[in-house]
Amino acid sequence: MRKRKGFRQGVYTPINGHKYRALGKPHYRSSWELKFFEWCDNNDNVLEWTSESVIIPYISPFDNKAHRYYVDNKVVIKEGDKIVRYLIEIKPDKQTKKPVTKRSTKKKSTIMYENYTYVINQCKWEAARKWCDKHGYKFLILTEKELF
């Protein structure tokens, strides 16, 4: 299932290129991702960052097949005297909550799409949390509430 995207997309050119640790330049898929890229690039406590460099397998409950989850960002941050590694996913807040389906005026296709997206995201995020536990990272989901 796919919905049309009308988001701001493009290629970001890091100012502090030594901090971006992946091949090529990062591609942002929304203005929120662009804002996060700029934050990583300009924050002195961010030691390194990448975009879509970590790929985590997960099983979709819809087809019981393995799929690949490209996590939005990997970030290494100096927090006081500690170095903390994060996997960061950037999503609208409404996609982090179970969709409301009762007494809805939404079209049936919209309700189906929202439920599908929610279930897939939960599978991806559970796989990411397990990956983080195994590799010494923390998994964070950032929404517009944290970004703005």
C-alpha cells in the first residue's frame, strides 16, 4: 500500500563533512529530516552521523516475508563525559499511535492505509530495538513534537 507523497525532498550538503560518515551525500525525504540533518551537522556534541546506513531485517505480518528497514539516521553524540550511539527514526506523531477507527469520517481506504502503516512501523521498530540492544545503541523515534 502506498499513498502519494507531497513532501519536501532533496540532497543535503553537510557543512561539517567530516561528521557525516557515509558514502555520498544524505538524502532527506521530508522537511523534518532536513531539520534533523542540519541539527546533526551544526551541533558540536554530534561526533558523527549517517542517513539510512543501517539496514535491519524484519518480518511483515501481512506476507510473512523478510523485508529491509532502512533506519533514518545513526548518530553518535557526546553527552557529558559519555559517548552515546543512537538509531533515530523521524515520523509524524500520528503514525506512532494506533489509528482511531471507530466513529471515523475517513474513507475506508484511508483507515486501511493508516492501520497497515501502524502495524508495519511497529514491526520495524521492534526489530530496531532488538538490533540496538544487541549492538549497544539506543532507539529513538522523533516526531514534530521533539523537532519543533
